[in-house]
Amino acid sequence: MKVVKALLAGLLVLLIPTTAVADVLPVRFIITGSGFGHGVGLSQIGAEGLALEGKSATDILTYYFPGTQVTTAPITQSIRVNIAHQSTYQAITGTSLQLYKGDLTTTPIAVPQGATLKFSMVGKVISPTITLKGSPTVIVPSGALFSVKWDGVVKVAGISLKYGSVALRAVASKMEVTTTLALDTEYIYGISEMSSAWPTAAIQSQAIASRTYGLARIATIRKECDCNVYSTIYDQNFVGYSKESEPLIGALWKAAVDATAGMTVTYNNAPINVYFFSSSGGMTQRSEDVWGTAYPYLTNVADPYSLDLVLNPTYSHWQRVINQKDMSAAFGLPDVATIAIDARTPSNSVISLTATSSTGVKATLLVGVFKTKLKIPASWFQIN
């Protein structure tokens, strides 16, 4: 009997930890934080705050990019913007369309008024057709490159375009669709990274920053997209004519672009690597803490405006609730019992996190991966 009692006691000792862990395994994790975006460079909420205090666009930019200058010089270059990546079909609608087989130096192909141009990938070449209601479809000989110009406004890949031209090029059995625009004005007219209703100095600072971004990237054509930049937030959000044609406020953005023509942010007489974001946790990030490469002008700058509830009602303070299933999936663990923040940057943003399962297995994620997997707005947060 004594042996049996001893065995039972030992069994209870073994069972208690397992049961206790199961009882305390979190059902959910509450993440509270501030800010939206990577936090490097120009804080857009900060630009709004400084503009409301009477600061100029130059004041704003040299504050968030310490040691830089805002300079003015003629900008005559064009920029090639990818508006449809790895496409297999595109249609172009508009008035007075002009189609070229090749670049714009070739002889144009007649396109009737009101016709739609349709482009399909067939093997490794592009096959265009010209369609007009009530008329036979015209099949244009296929080729590797086609160009289109127009009068007025056209629609391509869901984007309305007023300026420039469009090229459709076959690249590795897919179609890359790009628009070529004057960098100084036409491209910036279509950038949608800040509300046009914000104070003039703020939107002017965004126009200058966006122009600088483009200027720093026009030297190289990326083969995979036949472009200098993408139209998405992978580079800058380009929406074409819809930005300047917004009711009531579109004209304000166009005026800000025109008022800052030729203006860029420079360091040692060269365009800087511009980065911008919505808002921070109270201080901007150093580039080396986020991407590993240091730039003297991408450093920690106080950003109290991002924590202003009036200026930044959505992201000055936010909360996300993550359930056990999603958290454990993010870390690749069967479950998550605890999470520890391993390290923080000088701006107090998270660098990495380590989760521990109920069986003691650990897994570590860099904050960028953690944010992407769980759709967390920024790196300034705590976990309860």
C-alpha cells in the first residue's frame, strides 16, 4: 500500500505542472502601441503639426532630415512608372488614341475615335486589337513593344492618365505597362501620399519629398518592371489624374506641386534617399535600426505630433487583440504561453520578440516579420 501511495503521489506531481500550464495558456494577446509605418524620415503627421505652427515646407524637411538642404534647380528628366506588373491583358480607353508599334518614333497606326485598344500576351509577344462598336475588330500585327499617346484623359490598368505616354513591353512572357512622365510636375501631380486638404506647407513638403524620391531613382531602369519606379507603395503611391481631379481639394495639390517646381532635398549636393511614413511613437527611427544601413540624415528626431490625439486620432494610440491561434501560427509554434520583447531601438521601437510555448520551445521573430504576419501598424508597442 505504501508503494502504491508513493506512486500516486509522484503521478500527481507530474500531472500538476501540465494542468497548470494548460489552465494559464493565454486565450488572446493585447497589443497596445502608437504610430503607423516604418518610422524613418518624414513624419506626415509631424509635417501637418509643424505646418499648423507656421513652419514652411523647407523648415519641415530640414527638421525631419537633419543636415540637409532644400535646393532649387531645373529638372528636365522624365521618369518611367510601372502601372501594371506581369500582366497578360490590358485595355486602353479614351479619345484621340494614337498607337505605335515600337516606340514613339515609329509611324502611328490609325485608331478611330471612340475605339478601345486591347493588348493580350500570346506566347512571348503582345497581340493588339482595335475594337469599335458596330465595326469589325482590327487585328494589329504582334510585337514586343507598343506605345500609346492621346489627347485628353485615358484609362489604363485602372489608372486615369492625362499626361505623358504609355508603353507595353513583353518581358519574360508577361506584359509590363509603364507611363513616361515629366518628373518635375506630371509624375508628382499623380502622387497620393498625403491628403490634399492638409495645410499648404505640409503638402508642399510632401511634393518636394516625392520629387526627391523620384530624382534619386531615374538613373536605373529595372529590367523586371521596365521602370524606374512602381506605382504602388513599394515605391510611391501613384494614382494618376485622379489625384489632381479630386473635387475641391485636387487643385490644392497641383498648386503645391507647381509652387515647389525644381525643389528637392539634398545632402552634399546630391538628392537624398527620401523615406516618409504616417506617424511614429514619438520619435523617428534611424535607418540602421530598421534596414541596417546608416544615413546621417535618417536619424532620431523628436516627433510629438504623432502622439497628438487631435492630429492623429486613429494611430496616436491603438490596440490590437490577437488570438492564441494566430499568435502561435505567426511564431510557428503549437501554442504560445509567453512573449518577451528582446530589444528596443533608441526610439523605443521593438527590434525582435521571442515566444515560448507551453513545452518550453522558443521562437524569435524580427519585428518586421511580426508586423507583417499579424498586421500590426508600427513597431512602437507593448504586449499584455
